[in-house]
Amino acid sequence: MEVIRTIVGCLTWAEVAQGLALGVVCSRLLTVSSEREWAQAVFAPRFQPRRDGLNSLGFWALYLAARCWLNLVNTYVPEPYLDEVFHIPQAQKYCEGRFWYWDDKITTPPGLYLLSVAYHKLRMLPACTAASLRSNNVLATVLTGLLAAQCRHLLEMRSAEREGSRVPRSVSAYASRTGVNVAAMPVIFFFSGLYYTDVFSALVVLVAYRNHLLRLGAGAPSLASDVRTVLLGIAALLMRQTNVFWVVVYMGGSEAVYVLGRNGKKDLHDPLLDQSDLADWVLCALSVATAALRSPGRVLRQVWPHITILALFAGFVAWNGGVVLGDKSNHVATLHLPQLLYIWPFFAFFSAPLLLRSAALLLRQPLPYLLRLAGLASRRRALVAAPHVLLAAFFSLLAVRYNTIVHPFTLADNRHYMFYVFRRTILRGPGVRLLLVAPYTLCRWLVWDQLTGPSTAPHPSASSTLIPTANTTTTTTGGSSGGSGGSGGGAAGPAGSKENERADTKPDNEHLPLPRQAAPPASALPPRTSTALLWLLATSLSLVTAPLVEPRYFILPWVFYRLLVPAWTPGGGREEGGEGEGGERGGTDVRLGWERAWFFVVNAATMYVFLRKGFVWRGEDGEVLDGGRVQRFMW
């Protein structure tokens, strides 16, 4: 009852009105696709009730949920908890103007504290208390949803531009709902009630990503855009050091691929992901490297801001004597390859609603579907895929057998869920660890299958009436296979796609009549092969040197993965855009509703456990430890 009273207490008329106003503003800002459109988007008289109303309600609900969660935390946990014991006093020192003070136990840069000082100055708050510092995250959570939706919208615009199809100026329903769902993701949302760096880190990186996507559609970038890129990169590094891999490797690499594809598409082998296999991955990497060596000047002109960020980061590491600030002894960079296996069950758990269709196919036709996931559905593809599957399994077993690291923090702190996950799985013994390679692999296949999305190969032009077979050439509406690695757009690639799997099973010279089909909407296009490879590279670099397994470390890899996942719909795998000019109409990706419901259940469960299932540490003799303070379960 006390929890209900606290929730009801936070729903004052002032909070409801403030949240509604913020929701309306966020809804109008969704379609901003250039830096000159901000004022026009907010104050433009045109209003589409269904689209803008639903989008406003989504952000409004997100704001109220974050506000109520904050009130619950402040009511039940008024004092700094766990890492807040370090973060809150440090921020209070900054609020006092003592910017040279630093707690050696803190390992991340001071970006969060600087933003907190600015937040308190703007709101003219009298003091930096635990409650006021935590309140920063409420606005940051809503803005994370807004930026995620904008980034998804820009990805769809870039995809349509590369395809030469109609560019969706109105934000698609898939993009807006995806943005809210990203902000409601349980690990992100949980820490919106505590003073941690995670929410602001994700927000700043998304701001940098939005800027990156704008650069991909503006031709040659201006000097102002270059400077803005450097400043946003520095801001991201001030939040967390590992953000360097996203703003330099992922975004910088995507811009390099973009400029090479824009100036010489025929030089690049970069098919859409659902039309590529391992051979295409190798060809893609080689073609990008070759094209870059042929045109170094063009690449340097585009990516010099990212090189500058990398140089500044290298200078910081040299000056600091390492990547980590403060407590270096407990955060030594160590090669930890099993991190690249742990991430797939994490994705499968939080993206479980996205896997419903795949799970249904797995239950209905387990062997055929597993063969398709492994790339063994046809004899021709099996020649390439079988060695890859065997090698992946072999190296996974080697990594688990010889490189499993159990950090002392994982074993010593029973307040984190990972303590219980490790105790019930990895710590059971070497045999159990090796057996876990099978579920790791299955989760990887299922998660990757969502990233490839519905096959885009069979999209004949308006005049097409035949499905090509294995001995015919597949024609698509997109043209060449080159183009941006930063967008999801593009054209069909060579053999090795889902469509080719189906074609391999048909007799030669078999042609089936097919009614005319329109090109797929931008929301249904998967990313290009280069984008997926850069995502894998940035994810690997950000995780493989961390000895500690923390769900918070997987936040940004999941966010970028989730933004790249294309839409599915029951009526053939296509999702609609928003209503209005430039929008596309069609079915609705029902997975988004299930995803939101799933996040609600997980959030409610973890919030309840955190607030109501506290415990006190006791020694073996029953002595109360840590001064009898209540300990709480968390991510």
C-alpha cells in the first residue's frame, strides 16, 4: 500500500501537465532531420492528431514512469546507495566549485558531474542533494527516447536515399515506438532512479550518433559539422572511456564507408545483411580496405574529426598512465574473450519479444530452422557455412576453457544479479561452462536473425513478373551493392542470401508468376554488411578488455543493435511509416507492443525486489555487518 501511495503522490496535476507538455514537444521534434528545423518543428501549425497524439502519449508515459520511479527510490532509499556513495559526494564537491577535488575510487571521467552542475544552475536549485542529483536522470531518460527515435528515423531516411526510393519525411510508427522502448529497456530505466553515469552516457552517445547520421546525408561536411563532431566526441568520452569505440570506430568507420560508397560504389562489395554470408563479410572488408587505400584523401577529409578524437583520447591515456581514472588496481584491462559469448543471452533476454516469431518457427520446425540459422539449408551454402560453424564452436570452447575470468567483485557482492547468474551457471564447473556454448550459439543465431530481418531480395520492380531462380540474376530496386556503412539502405548483394537459400531448392528454369510488388518501406530494410561488421568490431573492442561482467557494459551494444533491427509485420514482413507526407502505410510490427509489455514486467519485478526485498549482511556467526545497513538487489 505504501508503494501505491507513493506512486499516486507523484502523479500531481503539475507533474502530469509538465509531462504532457514535454511529450508534445518531443513528438514535434521527432522529424527534425537537420539543425535548421528545430524551431519549425516545435512551432509549426500543422498537427496530425493520430500520429502526434500517440507519440506524445508515449513520451508522456515514459516521463511519468521515470518520475514515479525516482519518487519511490527517494522514499525508500533516501541515502546514497552503492556506487552513489562515491558519485554523489563528488558531484557535491563540483557544485561547491571544487573542480580539482577527485575521489580516487571513481574510475569514470567527470562528465556526469559537470552536467549536474549545469542542471542545478539552470533550474536554480539551492543545493546538490541526493534527490536533486538523481532527478537529472528523469529528463535524460525522456531525451534518450527522443534521440533514439530520431536516430532510427534518420537511419530509415538514409536507407531510402541509398535505395533511390521515397524518403520518409514523417517519422514511422516503428521509429517512434522503438525510441520509447529503448529508453524503457530495464537496465537503462532502472538506473534512471539512481545517480549513475549510464543514462547520460547513452544519451550523449546518441546525440553524437544523430550528428553522425546527419553528416551522412549532407554531402561534404562543413567545418562547423566537423567541429561539432569533435566536441560531441569529447563529451561522450567525458561520460565513459569506452565510448571511444562507438564515436571513433563505429561512427568513424561508417563515415569512411559512406564517402567511399558515395564516390565509387562499384569499388565496394557491401550487400544488405540478409543477402550476405561469411564470404561476403570477407569481401566487404577487403573491398573497403582496398577502396580506402586508393582514395586516402577523401577518407581523411571525412573522418579527420574522429581521428582527432582518437588522438585526444590517446593523449589522455598517456597523461593518465592508463584508461581508468582512480582505482586502477581493480580495473586492469585484461583479455576476456567469453564476454563476446555472454552478450548473446543478454540480448536474447531483453529482446525476447523480438524473437517470438523465430521461437515459433523453432518449435514448429526445429531442424529446418536451425539449419537455416546456421546457413546449412542448402548444399552450396553449406560448403561455406559448415567450416564457419565448426570454427566458431571450436574457438568458443577454447575461450571458455582457457579464458573464463571470474572477477573478485562478482564473487564478493551478492547484491548484483550477476552474482547469482554466475553461481548457478559458470561456477558449477568446467563441464557446465563448456555445455553453455550451445545456448550461447543458439542465442547468437536467433539475435542475428532479427538483425537480418525479412529478406529484401525478392522485391521485383513494378514491371517484374518472375521470381529468378538459382540460374538467373536477381534484380532489385536498389542498384549497386555499394554505399553507406552507416545507414541501413542499399541494394541486393551476391549469392548467399535468404532468397538464394530458397532458390537453391528449386529446379532449374522454374519461374513462378508473381504479382507486382512495391519496394519495401525504409523501416523494413536491414543494415548493410559493413554496418554489421563495424557494430561487431565496436562491441568486441568495448567488452573484450573488461574482466568484470556487468549488464551495464552491454547497454550501448544493445542500443545500437536495437536501432538497426528492421521492422516485421504479419502481412509479409513490412512495417508502416508515419501518417502524412512522406509516410508509408502498411501493417504494424506487433513485436513493439510485446516488447514494451515485457519491459514493464521486468522493470516492475526488479523495482519491487530493489525496494521491498532488502536484507542485512551477517557474518558466519550471525553478527550484523556494514552497520546494519539495508542491502538491495540490483543489476
